[in-house]
Amino acid sequence: MIIKKDAFIHHVFFWLKDAKSKEDLIKLIDGLKKLSKVPVIKDFHIGKPAGTNRNVIDNTWSVSWLLLFENADDQQMYQADPIHLKFIEECLHLWKSVVVYDTINY
Amino acid sequence: MIIKKDAFIHHVFFWLKDAKSKEDLIKLIDGLKKLSKVPVIKDFHIGKPAGTNRNVIDNTWSVSWLLLFENADDQQMYQADPIHLKFIEECLHLWKSVVVYDTINY
């Protein structure tokens, strides 16, 4: 097992305002790399659509951001961390929409 | 790092037909536990909504299914694995919709 059973998984999908802008894409990825320095983050993964294409697959987003936290409290701390607030301030204008999935073990 | 940089991440969200049926929920979770035996799966996580509630959070689904694969080929093998085909056959009637996000490293 790589992911701990009691981990808090936070998966975010970003749709850029200008999906064709390589510059905006780089800005968002750079912003996420800075954001990855929030101390409570156990692991992160910055993703792009994998190239799969079936009717159940959503591949319309530009960037995914997967975070593993030790527990729900750490995720709360992440939300309030100054690095996170700075990321939102600097990058919010880049995306038109964002969807977040927070999951814990059944 | 827990998740390898070149991992293939497969994240599925299920909306049950009968979201209030504890029985159907257990059937789906049991099905996923059997499905986790597909040899190419590096790690899996069966999740429920974490109880967070902001406007960007989608917490309307019943079960999440996060898989880590070594690479895209392994994910292809998973799709065609007899255990996976049996899972679909046995559990397809339980959900009304499913959304899949496949992500690889930028």
C-alpha cells in the first residue's frame, strides 16, 4: 500500500479561461509547484489528461492537482496556509472553473 | 514522494441509482474490493465524501475509486482484465452515472 488507509485525498481539476494559452498553463503549473511547499502536504501530483477517451471519461480539464494529507485536520490547515492564500490570489484569474473531490476511506 | 512521477492515476466517481440503499453501497464496495485484485494495480483507495462543503466541492457522489498504475499500458491491461469485466457485469446495475479522470504527469 502506498496510500495510507486513513489518508485524506484532495483532487482538484482546473479548466483554464484560455485553454489554448501555453503561458497561462505554465503560470498555473508554476503556481501549483510553489503551492506544493505547504508543510502539511504528504504528497502531490500535477497532472494532464492521460489521452484516454471513452464516454465516461472527463478529459476536458487542463490541469489536475492531487494531494495526499495525513488527515482532515491537515487539509483544513492547508486551506488556511499563507502559501495557499497567495496561490489563490496569484492564480485565480487563470481558471474559469474548478471542481474539487475530497475523499476519505469507507 | 509516495506517488511516482510517471504514474498513471485513474480516479472514478460513482453515483448510485439508489443513493439511500445501504445494501447497494455495500455491494459496490465489495465489488471494488474484488476488483482491487487485478494484478497491474499498484495501489487503490475506496472513498466516500470527506464531509467538506464549499461551492467548488462535488460531494454528490457515493463512492470513489482511486487507482495508481505504473504506466498507461498497465491501465489498458486493467480495462481488459477478466476481473474488471466481471466487476462491470456484476455491478453496472448499481450506478446511474460514473465519471472517470485519467491523469499523467505534466
